[in-house]
Amino acid sequence: MFKKLALSYSDSFRGLSKEVWWLALITLINRAGTMVVPFLSLYLTESKGFTLGEVGWIMTAFGLGSVCGSWLGGFLNDRFGSYPAMVFALICSGVLFIVLQYMETFWGIATAIFFVLLFADIFRPAMFVALRAYSKPENQTRSLTLIRLAINLGFAAGPVVGGFLIYNIGYESLFWVDGLTCFAAVLLMLRVLNPKRTVQRKEEKNDNPILVYTDWKYLLFCFGVMTFGIVFFQYFSTVPVFFRQQFRLSEEYIGLLLGFNGLLVFLLEMPIIHSIEKKNGSSLKYVNFGMVLLIISYLFLIYFPFIFGLWIVILFMSVSEMLFFPFSNAFAMERAKRGKMGQYMALYSIAFSFAHIFGHNSGLQLIEAFGFSNTWWVMIAITIFGILIFAIIGKSDKQLADENV
């Protein structure tokens, strides 16, 4: 049985191009180094002495930088190509991660975090476009899943190593590791990834591209993506504070919990996606199923406030992530055939950036005003609203398909 499972797992990786594998490795190196983010709220409250309210506004700067970076990434991709945009993003964000540790004041830290995210998030839309260029159409969702696997393998290692470094050396070590891994990723990219070797897609040439801002269904879709992001990102700002304050967990233990998320996604996401792909179901159906699982994770936070329950919370959150991200990404890339790819994928990234703006700050402000449990109920209500949005889009797609029959 173990041999059969192993063969099934390895089969899910077959047929992907060499360039997709290199891009996944580059993403892994870059993501493994991004260990500041899960500990940022703890760093700002415990090491710098800021209140939760102040941290909320600093995290808003985080989100604003992400919005500007995602838009700039789409612009640079369409103007200069994905390869130069990714190199530029990695070099600049590497420098700024190292600089960030030397900021002491509220405005200094907020400004530095804005620019860190501005340059770091130039990478995302450019990477999505590069991935599509290197991937065959039939392998697109699995290629996306491989990139996410690399991200989550990095995220599994990042918080664990980050918690260890904080406990034994201090927070400052995280900034150096983050910066140096950005430089390592760009050096590998320059050495192994050929910007000219792409999969030909002559049948997808679009002489009259639709402007993304006139595509109302895609705009509504991105709004739904934002609702998921607002709720999901609580696991990387307010939920670690909850773990710390309610359970007195160490940074090392919190790192293990978050690392468990990355490990689960690494082990299970590719086989799950490979299995679902064979069924040819609607992407939005699996997106909504992921939203439902996210609600269940918050119900466990409310009704099972004990240590073992936290691992179950992470389990449901992880499966939710495994379904939502690949299938929402696949929907976005399929829709992007209608217009300029960079602009479409930039708007998809911007949806998550807006989630950073509103999610972290609102969560921290709600906790300070109303406590943890009431905040979790608000997050559940936002998720239900997102489910309704995707259901409307899915119903519209079904009606259109029926009309074309």
C-alpha cells in the first residue's frame, strides 16, 4: 500500500517542465527565508513595545506596500517582461529586509515595511506569468501547485528555523536570513532559468485584449479572494498573538504549529490537486469548499480552546488553503486569457494585498476592543459573505454555459 501511495505521489509530478522545477526551487529558497512575517506582530509587541493598535497600523503599511508592489509588478511585467521584474524584486527586497532591523520608531518601521512589501510583491505577478510561459496548458494547475508546494515547504521550514533563531539568537537574525536568501534566490535564477525558453501558445494570441477593470465578473472574483485573504491572514498576525496570550506558548512552539501547516501542504496538496484535476470540476466549487473548511477552523478556535485543539485548527486551515489557492489561481489565469496577463495577475495579487491592509489591522483592533472570540465570529461572517460571492459567479458561469449549449 505504501508503494502504491508513493507511486501515486510521484506520478502527480510527471510532465512538468524543467523551467517550472527551477522556478519552484527559486521560490523555495526565497520563501524559506521569509521568516520575519509570521513573527512580525510578536516582534513589534514584545521586542519593540508597540501596542496591538499600533501594530495594526504598521500592518496596514504592510498591506499598502503589497498593493503598490503588486500593481507595479503587473506594470513592469507587461512593459519589460517577467524575468527582469523578478530579478529586480529579489535584489531590492533582500536589501530592505536587512535595513528593516535598524528601524526603531513607529514611522520608521511603518515606512520600511511599506517599501519591503512594495519590492517583495513585484515578484508575485511576474512569477505567475513566468510560470504560465514555462508550463504546458494541460499542466498549468499542477505547475501552480508545485510552486505552492515550494512555498509551503519553505514556510514549513521558515517558522521552525525562525522560532529557533529567535529563541537562541534574537529577532535580528531573522532579518539577515531573509535578506541573504533573497540574494541566493536571484543568483540561482540568473544561473539556471532561461528567459527565452517558453512554451509556445499561438492559439491564445489576443489582438483585442479586454481591460481588466471592465471585466466585472473578474473584479467580483477578486473581491471574493480578498474576503478569504482577510480571514486567512489572521493566522499570521492575530492568531499567533492568541496562541501567545491565551496559551503562553513560546515562539518556538508557535513556529512548530505554523510549520505543521507548511508540512501538511507539502505532503498532501499535490496528490489532492492531481486527483481533483481528473474530475474536471468547476474551480469555484473547490474554492468555496476551501472557504467552508476555513470556517470550521475558526469554530475550533472558539469551541476547543486547548493545546490539542490548536493542531486540529491548523489541519483544517491547511486543507482550506490547499483547495482555495490553487483553484482560485487557476480561475484567475484562465480568465486572464481575455486581456493582458500581467494586469490580470497583478489584480489577483492586489486582492491579497488589500486583504493585508484590512485584515491585520481590523483583526488587531477588534481583538483590542472586543476580545478574541468575538473577532473570530466576525471572521466567520466575512467568510460566509465570500462564499456567497463565489456562488454568484459560479451561477453566472453555469447560466452562460447553458445558453451556449
